[in-house]
Amino acid sequence: MHKIKGPIPEHFNSDEKAGAFWDTHSAADYWDEMEEEEMEFDIKRRSFLVPINDRIYQLAKKQAEAKHCKVTQIINTLLDRELVGTK
């Protein structure tokens, strides 16, 4: 049975609504209705995935919870303090 596609809504009320629409629709079905858009990105910040020992992570997590901040903030602060003098 062929599913009839509906129109792309002009606006979505939320990111969740847009996600729900595209979860059930294929962009390939709307290719001729889409317009090419030019974009530029100026990425100023990079992140790296670095494996750490589970014990270290758990200690950082405990400290982050006590300070009401994110684990990444604790780890980055500690690494920054430790490595800043090693240039």
C-alpha cells in the first residue's frame, strides 16, 4: 500500500515536532520542494573523546554532583590545572 505524503509544515512549534515529522517522513519524498541553502560555520571550539579510567570518572562525577556542575567541567578544570605548567 502506497502512503500519500502530506505537505511539509510551514513552521514547527518545537524541535520535537520537527523531529517527529522527519522520523515518519523521508526527505527523498520532498526533494523537489526543498531549496538549496548556503551556510558557513566558524567552529571555535573542539572536543576530543579520551577514554578515562572508571575510578577517575566516578570520583569526578561525585565531585561534580557536590559542586552542582558537569563532570566535563571538573575533568577539564583538573587537567587544565595539571597541564598548564608543562609547556
